[in-house]
Amino acid sequence: MVGRGSRGSISSDLLLHHLSVVDRNLNPCLDYRTGALTGDLCEDLCVEQKLIYKRCLYYDRGKKVIQADWRGRPVILKSKNEIFSSYHHLSFLEEMESQGIPEAELLLMVALEIKSVLGLELPNNTMGPLWTKRRGPHWKAQLASMWSLLQQEEYIYFSVLQDFSKHVLRVIGSCGHFYAVEYLTAGHAWHKTLFSVEEAVGTSFSGIKSKAKAITEIAISFLDMVNHFDNDFSHRLHLCDIKPENFAIRNDLTVVAIDVDMAFFEPKMRDILEQNCTGDEDCNFFDCFSKCDLKSRKCGAQRANNNLQVICDKIFRPWFSLNLRGSAISFPLQLQLQKAVHECAESGSKDTAAHVQSTPPDSLSELYQLLRASQKELQKSHQIRQ
């Protein structure tokens, strides 16, 4: 245990302060000590003091995002609401012994909650970390903690998808309503290359040619992610808030969606889009939109643009208009990339998207082809220099 007068203890106290509200009597460790909540990170946070506060990244209307160190490893702590009691609780837990609740009944409740959030029915064998089967003296606290996590859409997405996708954050653990995910280098619109490649990979990517190589590899990973989200689940996964800050890169330059508050599988996307309308502008939902049927006064249930078009517009355009100049990629190939990105982005604009999923059918494959050709030119240049 870290001593009370040590730097680590002070940092742990800071973390508890940021996990709680102004009233210091409301924090997860007090709830943990009284047996109201639990989790596999509670001991490190509240007893061993091995979760050390670094900085608050985001706070708005109760939602908190905090950077911390966990046993020497950077992590991100998240919660949609900062107070445990603000989450809906299972009222029947107070009326009966949780040990007596049939597991099938609890599993059904979990499945219904997930369906409400995702708009999907999941088979029992895909619930993974969402479901705890341990029964013991703290099982009631486990169930209450699990229920608070199930009311957080991002936690469900990350937990459900982490075993099936390399393009989502890994969940590390939780304490009550707070859960920890891996820390990655996030994008920033003000950064010339959108992502700080040096921070993720190292200073070896500091030169213009190395940056061009990194941009090309990250762009291919974006295409992999688009193809994966479109085709590898039972329903297409739509991203309705695409901007650099909502993505990160691992040290192998894999793109990861780190903010999925505005991500929806096809069934829920249809429910969101199918609204009353008097014009197309009523059918806009952030980066997702459909067309208004003026006869029925209803927005189309299917999205009229797609993930690739928005990524082309908001991510690829800044890259391929400026950042490859001075690299080993030939000028004709740079022009081809710029043209392909422009056509992809424009086909998804509100003015030109005349029908559902209007990206030219070969847009994805064309971008793959051009980016791989860029990789070959960069590799050839590197071999010549050696």
C-alpha cells in the first residue's frame, strides 16, 4: 500500500476527488466500503491506491473522462454519470435475496437492456464481460454495478465488440459505474497529420517521408475499419459523429473508434432516421442523413450516405490535399488520390446523395488500390536510399 504522505497517495486522492462530486461523501470508494458497489478495479482504487490521477479530459452534465495510471499503465476512466445513485437500480434487490433470483431471469433482463441500447438481440454466448456469473457474499453489489454499466451505451459497445473487432477500445476493468479502457493517441483537427504519429510510434516517424508512410498506413486502416463495420456484423454499424477526436491509433497504426456515443447498428439507425419531415433538412442526424419523402412526409428509414463518404470528407481530404507533398509518392499518384477522395466525399454530400448508399461501388476498392500503390512507391524509395 502507498503511504499516506506519499506522492502516490496524493494522486490517488485527486483521482477520488475527480470521480466524486463536490460532496466528498459521494464517491465510489465509500459506496465500495459499504458494499453498495464493486468491481475488479475497486481494490486498486480504494485500498492499494494503484490507480493514479493524471488529468480530467472531459466533463459535461455528469459525464466524466479521466486519464489515470493503473499499475504504471496509462488508462482512461469513464462514466456517463458521476454518481452511482443516479443510475436506475433494480428495485427488487431490496425486497429479496439476490441469491434466490433465477439466473435465467437475470440473463433475460440483461438481454432486454442490451436490446434496448443496441437495437439488437444478442445470443447468450456473445455477452462476455457484460455478464457476471459469480455468486457469493458480494453478488448483490456485483449485480448493481453491472446494471449501472449496462445503462452506458459506450460500455456495451466496447464490451460486446472487443472480442470481434480490433477497431474498438479494450475494456480493462471497472469499479461500480466507472469503467477503464486502454489509453491511445487520439486525433486532433489542429494537428497537421490529424494524429500525433510520433506519440504513438516514436520519433522515427518525424520526417516527411515517414509521415507520408504513416498517413498511408492509417488511411488503409480506416478503409479496413469501414469494410469491417459494413460487412462483418449481423447488421451494418453506422458512425454518425466522424471527426479526428473520435478516433485513435495504436502503435501499429491500427485505427480505433474511441467515442461511440453516436454509433448505431442498422435497426436502431432506421428508427432514428424514420421521422416526420417537411424537407431533407429534417432528416439530418449529425453525419447520418436520409431523404424526405414529401408525399408521406416521412424521412427514409435507410441512411442516404455512409461511413466511407464522411471519412473521405472529414479525414482524407485534409491529408491528401497537402500532406503528401515532398514525399516519395509520385505527383501523378498524388493527383489520383486527391481526385478519388474528392469524388468519394462529394458523392456523400447532402446535395448530391440522390439515393441510398450512393458511393460509387468501386470507391472503396479504388482507394485501396491507390493507397497500396503509394505504399509500394514509398517502400521502393526506402530501398533505394539504403
